[in-house]
Amino acid sequence: MDLVPLVERIGEAPAAALLGLLTGVVFGVAAQRSRFCLRAATVEFAGGRLGDKVAVWLLTFSTAVVWVQAAQMLGLMESADARMMAVPGSWSGAILGGLMFGCGMVLARGCSGRLLVLAATGNLRSVVSGLIFAVVAQMSLSGLLSPARDWLARQWITGGGRNLDLLAALGIPQAGGVILGLATAALALVLARRNRIGAARLVFASGVGFAVALGWVLTYALSQVAFDPVQIESATFTGPSAHTLMFFLDRGAVLEFDIGLVPGVFLGAMLAAAFAGEMKLQAFDDAATMRKAMTGAALMGFGGMLAGGCAIGAGVTGGSIFAGTAWAALFFMWIGAMATSILTGAAAETATA
């Protein structure tokens, strides 16, 4: 993929933001139409069901794995160069942050990515929760909460100065990642057929995974032609939400992939919802619901930054390159979310719905 003409025409930073915008639009459209949501999948699973929400999540995850691993085999990207893999990961951060994020997304009724998609459709609950999430994420990155995050993250880190590549650690060849992805996709399709999920929703669920792969490939291609170092990354919403917030508050902020990603998701989801006639203003039902959502958003902001990514950033984006701490964070997000679902009665409500 030759991005030289684009970089020469508009510059490296605007090109990165434009690629983020493109990735975000694809993600936003696909996520809105598929109703992809890790929170919904974990609550459904905790309720003893393997329903449509679990099937959609599995299909998204497996699609991302297949596309990303295939892209590596074709030389379109190199996961070893991704920042998530090239720096030490935190096992303690993945465990504690994953638990906090899982708990938070149940209380807030959606992970950070889902909140952004819902906000674009007129959901004012998600607007409030999303803003709190972004503020707490920024506080955890470089503000009042950053010392606590740093201390917790330092307690147990990966060795060798890098994150753990699970495929390499287990001696699995590159093709093994594709095979695992295809096997998971087959399971997802079996569940989809059992739950009578329409073809259109399945295509859009796959589109979310494709958007993750698209982000990896585009940022890798840009890194090959840019003069200045370019961070190889893809869809994630903890850091980008904080960076986007600061971009609009700090006149000295610069354009980057993150700054295009978040508005792109919002734009894509809004266009998809408008086209489907699903734009609708929604507010909190009562004060208790608002308090739960605000608490959950704060837990996600700190937990996502501690874990090294959100339900998308660690759970799908990091999982697709088999980053060890990303898989650990995803596992503990499931644990935290299921425990919170059971304790708050959310799982029982879903099971009887």
C-alpha cells in the first residue's frame, strides 16, 4: 500500500488523522449495525446463554484475528513493531485493570467503544458516561491518578523489555493464528445459526473485526513512508478518548491517528443510525441509574488505562496480534463483568428476557 502521494500532499500528521478517521468510520458503521458489545456478551454468558450477543462478539474477534494474522503473512504489517508489543506489558495492570474495566462496563451499560457508538445515536446517558470515562482516562494517563496507575502497573511486568507474543511463546507458527481464528469463526457461525441471526448483522459484525485489521495495516503502511516515527496501532478507545479530549482543550495538541479515530467512529455510527431511522434522544431513568453509570465510567477510565486498553483495544485489537497482556486483560474483563452481572442481577434479567 503506497501512501507516499497522500503524505506528500497533506503531510504526515494529517495523513495519520485521516487514516484514523477512515478506520473509525468503518468501525462506527459496523458496530452500530451489528450491535457489537462485549458488555452485552458477558452479561448474556453470565446468564447461562450462548445467544446472539455472544455470537456477534465471537465473530468480530475471530474476524480480527484472521485478517490481522493473514495480513502479517502477506507482509502488510508486522505486529512485532506495534507499540503494544514493542514495550513491556504489565501483568498486574492487565489483571487489576481488566477486573475494574469489566465491572465498570456492566455498571455503565456498555464498554467505552459501545458508549461512543450509542452517543452518536442520541443516547445522552452515553454522552455523560463517555465524558467521565475520557476525563478519568486522562487523569490516569498524566494527571492526578497517574502515580497510582504507574505503581500498580510496575508490580508485575513482562520480561525482556517487550510484551509476550503468545504464538511465539507457545511455539505456534503464524498460520496457527489464522487457524484459531477460523475455528472461532466457525463456532460463532454455529451460534449465529442457532440464534437465527440475519446475514446483514453477521456481515457488519465481521466489519468491526475488519476495521481493527484496517487500522493495523494503514498505520504500518504509514510508518514505512513517514520521516518521523509513527506509532503502529489500531482501534482502541482509552488513550484515544483522552487524547481527543485534550486536542479540543489544548491549542498545542497535534494531529495523530487517535484524533481521527474517535470522531470517525462517532460519524460512522451516526450516519448508520440515521440511515436506519434509529436516531433517538435517551436520558437516564433515575438518579440511581445515573450514579451507577458514572461510577462505571470512572472505573473503565482508570481500569482501561491500567490494563493497557479497553474492551476493543485489549480485547480485540491487542488480542488479534496475540499480545500476552492483552489476552490476560480480556480474560479478566470477562471475569469482572460476569461477577458484576451476577451480583447486580443483570445476568438474571438477561436470562429471563
